[in-house]
Amino acid sequence: GAVVSQHPSWVICKSGTSVKIECRSLDFQATTMFWYRQFPKQSLMLMATSNEGSKATYEQGVEKDKFLINHASLTLSTLTVTSAHPEDSSFYICSARDPGPRRAYEQYFGPGTRLTVT
Amino acid sequence: GESVGLHLPTLSVQEGDNSIINCAYSNSASDYFIWYKQESGKGPQFIIDIRSNMDKRQGQRVTVLLNKTVKHLSLQIAATQPGDSAVYFCAENIPGNQFYFGTGTSLTVIP
């Protein structure tokens, strides 16, 4: 099946700094990628939809200036958490949609990135 | 967003028994649904999917049932094994290509 990777898998940063998380589709080209965050014992919350070559679409309540998304190629989307604060500590998960004719709906998830802001 | 979960329900079953995990979705326009399994510290893994024009779909040891009238989805796991212990989420696809996840259920299999 399709593989999606994330890097780093775990990061600790100081409050006020910025952190970049990468999401890559390894064996397919993804025109659309999604970013989710997940707090402990809670569900995944969609943050934004990332479209290659265009601006990301953010969900209501997600600050686009704080969570910068760049989808510069068909295999890479990045999420940058700017001026991180402890409340940004969370598990960030990306997914990529395989646009193949029989897989239009399928999403493949990355392993997640654990962000801890101290 | 749709179907945002706050607190995780739990389900404990004896090894070998069947498990039934339920999910209520919110948007009647949703046309595609997926069940995911998430182990601790990992991303979600696809289990089984179903389109809105179907009522039932079976996989290996798993069955998904869809009741569009009451906007309810269930996942049945036959002969539950310790390796099935995880959190299970349903996700609904809303036309416009957005997926939203349900609350999730934490399944614990007792050996």
C-alpha cells in the first residue's frame, strides 16, 4: 500500500521558537494532503487541507499565521508551528490522498509527530 | 469541524469474543466512511471502508454496517485478539474531499 512518512517523529522545542514538520508521500504523488492534530485520548481534529501549488484551506478556529502550511511538490507538505507555546504540544498527523482513479477517496496516514513545547 | 470528539469511550472484551464498536456521524451528505485503528503513539491505520450506497461490507474478521437513516456506523470484529487492542475511529467523507473523525473508542482485549 501507499506509504506516507513524517519527519521528525518527535521534537522538543522551547517556547517562542518555530518547528517545521515534514510529510512525504513515498510511492505516489499526492495533490492533496491533510494535517490533523490529536490531544491525548481525543480524536483527530482536521487543521487544514493542503493542495499542491496553492494556498492551504484552514478549518475554522485554526490560525493560518501560526500554522504555516506549504505544499511545494506532489510528494511533500510541511507544517511550521510558529512561535510555539506549551499549548501547541500535541500529536500532529498528516495524511495524503492518492488521486488514482480507483483510490480517489483513500487517505494514507503518516506515523505522526509528537511535539512538546517547553 | 464535524464530529469532534472530546472524551474517549472504552470497551473491554474477552479474547475470542466478538467486539462491536459504534459510531454516530453528523452529516447526512457524507458519502464514504472509513474505520481506522490507532495504536498508541502511531498514526491511524486503515481497516475497512464503505460507501453510502452500501449497508454492509465484510473484510477479514471485520464487518462494517451502515445505517444512513439514523446516521450510524458500526465495526464488528470477530474473535477479538489481544493485538486488536487499540483506539478505533470512524471517519466520514463529506463531498468536497474533507474527512472528519469521530470520537473514537478505546478497545481493550482481556486475555
